[in-house]
Amino acid sequence: MPKIKTNRAAAKRFRKTASGKFKAGHAFKSHILTKKSTKRKRGLRATNHVCAADAKSVARMLPYV
């Protein structure tokens, strides 16, 4: 059985936690920041947990994580 290739784009975006969940950065933080409030931008700095429905597809892209 051959090794499964890791999706390198996903590997750069997601990290697995000790409990088995995936964490990632928030979207909407790269540009057009002037119209967003300071509170909103500060919230986007924090890590985001991938929901259970999407975690299945992320786990498929990262077979050895």
C-alpha cells in the first residue's frame, strides 16, 4: 500500500490539538481592515476551531498529523 500524500496547503493552515480537534486562523483578516472595528480585528487574531462537519475533510487531507 503506497503512502498517502499530505495536502501541503492544508498542512500550512491547520494544526491538530491534543484533544484531536483542528485549529486554524480566522478568515477576513488580510485586507480591507479600515472598515472593520478594532474589537472585530482583535477577535480575528485568536485561533479558530474547525467545526466537526469540516474536521472530517481536513483530517482526510492530513493523514499523518
